[in-house]
Amino acid sequence: MNLMDTVSKAMTTANVDASAAPLKIVEDATCTFCGCVCDDITLKVQADHILEAKNACVLGKAWFLNHHVEQRPVCTVDGQPATLEEGVQRAAEILTKARYPLVYGLSDTTCEAQRVAVSIADWIGGTVDTTTSVCHGPSGMAFQGVGEVTCTLGEVRNRGDLIIFWGGNPAESHPRHFTKYSLTPKGMFVPRGRKDRTAVLVDVRRTKSANAVDIFLQIKPRRDFEALWTLRALAKGLTLDAQTVEEETGVPLAAWQDLMDRMKRARFGVILFGMGLTMTRGKHLNSEAVLALTRDMNAYTRFVCKPMRGHGNVTGADNVVAWRTGFPFGVNLSRGFPRFNPGEYTSADMLARGEADAALIVASDPMANFSQAAREHLRRIPYIVLDPKETYTSRHAAVAFCTAVYGINVPGTVYRMDDVPIRLRPALPSRYPSDEEVLRRIERRIRQLLAIGVCPEKDGSGNHGRGN
């Protein structure tokens, strides 16, 4: 029998075994692909396969149905298979010997694992940063400077009658947002659903989302700040020069005035903004402008504003890091107390300047999206990776742990983009450990190496740093 016949026979046997396994239904499962964190998914599971994901969008179906058990060692050290204990020992040695270590990622794992990761950064006197620093970091800075008029997505669904999307494309990035929260669902105060709502999209180009809204305003690239301050001026009743406004924003003053009139007439207005606003020219000043505009509108009616978050638990990462340190991302703990300074303590910048000498990367792939200078420096230093799948980052890691997938294999807590915590209901067991388990083992070994007492019942608390 040749190799192909052997493989074919094995696959046939596996299919027979899978079809003979009992069918399991998992109700109210949670999709952790994007920030919507839809928790009304019904999964059909047989053996170690998910056969159907009812209610999931196209992205959610891909997340669930493409899940398969990785045939990888639980741990590799310098590219060679190793035991979990060996990997934990090497990881702890790397982090304790480092003078300026970095903990990065955290947006695609549970809050319980995030909490332990922050503790590790505290014990080793390192810097902890999340993927927020390369997406909605400017929003986090703006929240501290301006504040936030906020609500839950349930309130948007039940009350929102004017929905403004700014710098985002939910039709492709958050497919169920329209149907579950913001446009089509019938709510308590919008009983006719889409007919009771006016939808507006402000963006630099026409996307698929433009086909779903009533008004599309195409502004000039990198002119979000000018557009938002135009609306702020109109909200105050100031007189503006029509020619100047159109030259600066690319949209006629009459269109902005019409939008402002609609905003003042709304009973419950909502602004949902994406990275098209936060990561263009102005960055945190753009975010401050949209938050200040929302605050201004509350002199006339009820208005709220929320960022459209991408990763499944990036909102949870911001919350956990803020609980533990007082700041949402880019926090340095080397002096024994937290310091926050985006640009100095954010991962992409630290690596690009060649400052970090070791790193712990949790559920992230910076080798795929950081600058060339940052990637080159990351390859020069020893780093540890926790990830369910093999990535470019994990392939070059000094220590790589293959972990279970949160939401599919692992229970825990995640936060929806509106700061609502949701519990996970896993569908399948996994032979791989969770991120939390691996991180707790690393933390325990770090405390032993640093001669810090380990209390099992308090393991993971991380209340005091090394104070380098």
C-alpha cells in the first residue's frame, strides 16, 4: 500500500468515526471574532468538528467552521519540540533576565488571561501594551482628555433613530452590527426598525456600507478634524464661509447644515467611529473632536458615541489593563508604579527604536503588521509567543506555546465593544492548555526565580513590581 492509499484510508476511518459520534448542540455560544461578540450563536458539534454555526455572520461562520485541531507540539524551544515545563522554565528565565521586557497583544484572549499577563509585567518591571496602541489607541487618549458620552448596544437597538458611522465600514468589518444593533432591528422606541432610523456614513471613499445608509458624505482624505469642527461650529450656531468649508472638507456647507439639523432633531443620536477616524492625520485630536461634538449635542438632545472595536476582546484588554494600572495601554512598570506615555511605551515604537530586550506576546502577530524596523528588532531579541495557530511571529520565537482557542475551547470572560462583559460557552475540549494556564505557570516560575513568595490562592495577583 502506497502513501496516498494510507492517507486516504486514515481519512475515511476518521470520517466514519466522526459520523458515529453523537451530535451536540451548544446554545448561546459566543463568537469572539470581532468586537460585536455575538452571544446568540447555536453550534452543532460532532466529535471534534463544528458542523454548523446558526445566526453567525460570514466572518463568524469562518471563525467556527474553519476551526480544526492543530497537530503541533504544545511547546517549542528554539524551534524544537519541548515539554510545557521546559517551555515555562525558559520563558521565565528570558523574562527575569531582561532589563527592559515587553508584554504585548492580549486582545484575543480572555480577561482572566489578560489579568495574569499584567501581573507578569508588574513582577518583571516591564511594559504592558495591547493591540489598542495600533488601532483605537487615540480614542483611549481622547477619553482621558474629553470624556465619553456612552451607552450599550442594547440602547442603540432600542432607542437610536439617527445613526452616524464615521471612518468605518461595518458592512464588511462587523456584518451583524447593522442587523442586530444599529440599522434594521425593531426596538422599543423604534418599533418599525429601519423605517424609523436615518443612517449616515462619513468616509473618504464609497464602501459597501454606503449602500446601506440614507446619506453618504465623502470627505477629503485626512480632513476629519476639519469636518468635525465644522459640525461643532454649526451646533453652536456660528456662521461659516461656504467656500472655505467645501475647500477644507470636500463637502458643501449645505450638506453639513442638513446633517446638523437632523442631529438636533434626533431623539437618540449615535456616532459610531472606526479606524478611518482614529488612525488618520490628527489621530487623538480627531477622537477628541468627535467626543466633544457628542458632548455638545447633549445640549439639544440625547447623543452618544462609541468606537467600533475590531478584535474579539480588545475592549476587555483595555478594561483589564486600566483596572490594574490606571491606564488602558502602553504602560511602563519599571519603576514600581505605572507610567503612561503613548509613543514612548507603545510596542511598535519601543521595538522600532530597538529598546526592548525581551518580549512576551500573547495572541498577536506583530511580525505581520509592525514596521520593518520593529520586526527586525523583534527577531534580534528572545521572545515568547502564546497562540493557537502558527504565525510568522511564532515561527521565530525562542519559546512558542500552542494554546487552546478562547470561546471555542476555553471558557472565560470577554467584553463587547460597548464594555458589556459576556461569559464564553466553549464547544470543544482541547488537548492544549489555555493562555491563562500557561501564563499562570510562567508567573509562578518568575516569582520563584525572583524569590517572591507564591501564595497559591493569590497566584496571579501581581500587586507589587520588582521596581527596576
